[in-house]
Amino acid sequence: MADTVVTLGFLPLIDCAVPVVAHELGFAAAEGLTLDLQREASWAAVRDKLAFGLLDAAHILAPLPLAIHLGLGGMPAVAMTVPMALGLGGNAITVSTALYARLLDADPEAMAGPRGGSARALKRVIAADRAAGRPPLSFATVFPFSSHTYELRLWLASAGIDPDRDVNLGVVAPARMVESLASGWIDGYCVGEPWNLRAVQRGVGAIVATKGDIWPASPEKVLGLRAEWANRQPDLTAALVRALVRAAQWADAAENRDALADLLADPGYVGTSPDILRMALGGRPVLRPGAAPEALESHVFFRWQATFPWVSRAAWLLAQMTRWDQAAVPAVERLAVAAQVWRPDLYRAAVAPLGLAVPAEDLAVAGAAAAPHAVAAAGGGSVEVGPDAFLTGEVFDPRR
Amino acid sequence: MGESDLSILVIDGDPDRAAVVERGLVEAGYVRVSIIGPSVNMLARVQALAPDVIIIDLENPDRDTLEQMFQVSRAVQRPIAMFVDRSDSHMIHAAIEAGVSAYVVDGLKEARIKPIVETAISRFHAFDRLRRERDDAQAKLADRKLVERAKGLLMKNRGLAEEDAYALLRKTAMKQNRKLSDIAQSVITAFEMEF
């Protein structure tokens, strides 16, 4: 298996860090493989190239391999395998400075409270617009099948806003979000960094909620493979997972964050200014134009089992697809479908030589923990996982 | 509605390629072909044009926006779907490899769409070939300039006559089994480092 080339597609976002680090810092080479990293411009292109074999692997939106596997969105079904996740966090909801001023005006109390409560102010703005006969506000996410879509919908629904009737919901590619907001085509969006902080820096947007405010455990990007590719080359798949897990460990360390920002600033990767990337990765972002930086750790690459592919998280995604009319996966089939695609068994086997503690279970009930907590580790002992409380206070039990 | 009456929209970030595809479709007898370039309000323009078939380059970031039309059929009168001939994955593969993606109005018969997608694929290939030829020509020109520069440096700094300078470059290239332009580049680099 010496020097096997794996073609891996990615989009220019901070969480492409894991494959980039694996390539640049030699973690891939240490596993005897060469990553041929291909920067893509849209999720549709990543999906098509991965499904039809022009890519071996991809840094991909967590719901998208499930959608490909089920043949949703106009594509024939192609069996997929997700052997690991590529981290948590990084998403946020940004609104135009004009809408932000209206939110402050409409409900100063909600805007002064915990950040996720900003949707209550939006509810009032929408009611005022409707009473005045103004057209509905427009919001964008990055793709129909994205955690961004479900996070934005969850935030809207938390205040009793119907995402399908009370606002226009559209899709804009990540790198075009800021420009679309600045030109007034949309009033707000949910996207990964650096595209929220960039809007703040340009003075055109303000961040009103982060993924951590909505559901900190929400799955973000994953490693997507065709099942046929993974099944044919189990050793290569395991080597790829190990290289990426070690890269995630490196990227997670606070002392490596500045070096990571400089690496990602390369035009071949994310290509925004290192200042913005350092701010995002350093955990002290500025959330509104002119505001002071505040402590906000939003990029978790390895801690809290951020690379572990929980089957329950995939089941949650399938539940969201069904809730929002994208798919009809009956509740009784969700776990089976989720377990066909998300493969914690492959993850555990791949990282065994690294001596890492991994969760014993494939499923976790979410919604009860507001703080990091311990769960049982495979082979005894425990591992720490992150907070998992929903903005809405709901509980997601994958077995129900 | 005859075949040629189908309304086709070509969306491409590269206006030259869009023109090549448009010409191909017009030559094939389709009379209602429009082009739009990159734009922020693509969705509104697509809805206004209401095409039967959309040909868009696979790499176009606007595709993610277009795909939303699968999801929000409530908002569009003419739902579209990606062109997928389930019996012919070879065709999808050829399209993706050529960098073509196509979306069609729901319910349109595959037999009517296939020739359009085939034309687009062949035009994308033709365009790639033209661009490769142009790039090759430019590379050759650049190579020639390198050789000229290296020759000039050898003449000026080593007092060689022009034909001797050229002969030296050629001989070195042959001996090292490298391209003449590579040797010229090495010579230029060496002189740049010296001075």
C-alpha cells in the first residue's frame, strides 16, 4: 500500500483543516498515502464527483452522504460510507447590520439575553413586516442537505417562526455569502467560518447565534467515501482515518492554532486573511462591527470525540430531513439507515493502533447535558464528550 | 412542441465556453437558447426565463443555489430536476467527466433531453481542446523566450557567439536528457544567483 494516492475534495472553509493538515504536516505520508487535495467550488460538484468516482474521498456536509445513499435530490442512489467526522462547530447565523438594528429595536430584552434568543426578536420583526405588507425576509444556507439548514430552521422554529412560510429560504455557496448580504440579496445566513467573521469585519453583518447556541453537538463535516471504495480497500480506509484523526489532534491543540491559521490562509486552501482565521481559531472572535472580542470556542476538531461518527447523530439528521419534507424515512428505519452509512465500527478498528479511548456505544441521547461530560469508553473507563443541549430544550432519543 | 422549440438556458462562469455551447445548440437546430453569466440573483433570472433545460458547468458555484429548486417546488411554478438517465449511467459519467451538469423541467422525456446533453458534452470537450492548444502555443512561446534570454546571457557573460551559445544549450540538454527550455531556465537561474 506504499504511496497510495487518495484524491480528496474539499471546500474552502476552516474545517477543511483536517485533510489540509494531514497532507501538509506529513500525517498522510506517515500512513503511506499521498493526499491529492482538490479544492471545489460547490457542494453539488463535491457530491457528483464523489458519487461518480472522480473523487475517492471528500470533506463533505454531514447530511450529504446520507442523501446520496438514499438517492435524494435528483440523484440515483450510491451506497456511501462515513468512517469518521471532521470536527464540530464553526457555524453561525449572521444578519445584515440593517436587520440587526431592527432586532435590537424590536426586542431589546431578547437581544440582551442568551444569544440564541435573538430569534424571538426576529419573530417580532416578521410580524411588523407582515402587518405593513412588506415582503418576507430572505435567509440563505449553504445547501439543502446541510447542518446549516437544520440549525437555521431550528433557530427560527425555536421562536415559533415557520421556516417555510414566514421567510424565504435560499441557498448560496459559502464563499459568496458575504457579497450576497452586502448587496442586499439576502438579510441573513447560516454558514461556516470564516464567512461570518468576514461579514463582521467588512461591517455588513452581525452574528446573532452560533451553532453552540443552537445545538453544540450538531454534526458538521464528515469524511465521505463510496461504500464500494471503502469495502474494496479496508486497509487504505483505515490508514486514511488514522491520518485524519492525527491531523485533527494536531489542529485541536491551542498551541498550533496560529500555525493552522497561516496554513489555511494559502489561496489554495481557504485563502482569506490570516487575521480572520486566527481570530476564528483563537476563540476570541468579534461578533458585531465595533464590538469587543468575546470568548467563544467554536472550532473543535478532536476534543469531545469530535471525530467519532455517532450513529445517533446520523439518525438525528435523517429525522431533520423528514421533519422538513426533504425525505420520508420512517422513524423505525432511521437507525438502520444511519448505521449502514455512519460506521463507528470502522473508526474504532482504524484508531485502535493509536491507543485512543473511544466511546463504547454507537448511540447517545442528546439534549440533557449543558456541559462536557463523561461517557463509557470501549474496553472500560470513560471519555469526555461535549455539551449537547438544544436551544429548544428538547431531547433527542435515537431509539424512540 | 417540436424538439427545436425547447427552451434551453446555458449558465457558465466562462463566457467564451458559454458562447461555444450556445453555438453548438443553435447549429443543432435549437432556436431558443439563452445564456446567463455569474450573477447573484440567478434564481430570479432562471424563474423569469423558465427554461425547459438548463446546462450549467459542473464547477459553477451557482449550482448549489439552483439545486434548491428541487426543495422549494412550492415557490417555483416549474420544478426542475437533475438530468439523470437511470438506465444510462455511462452518460452521466461522461457528462461529469466533461464538466457538464444539466437540469430539466420535471416530466420532460429523456429522449428529448439526451441530444442536448450530448451536444453540450461534445462542445465542452471541443472547448477544452481549443484551450489546451492555446495554452500549448503560449507555453511554446514562453519556452522560446527563455532560450533567447539564456542565449543572451551566455553571449554577454561568456563572450560566445550566438550560434555557439545555442549549440552549448542544445548539447547540454541532449547530454542531460532534458528539455532545452529547462536548461535555459537553469542558465538564467544560475546567472541570477551570481549577480
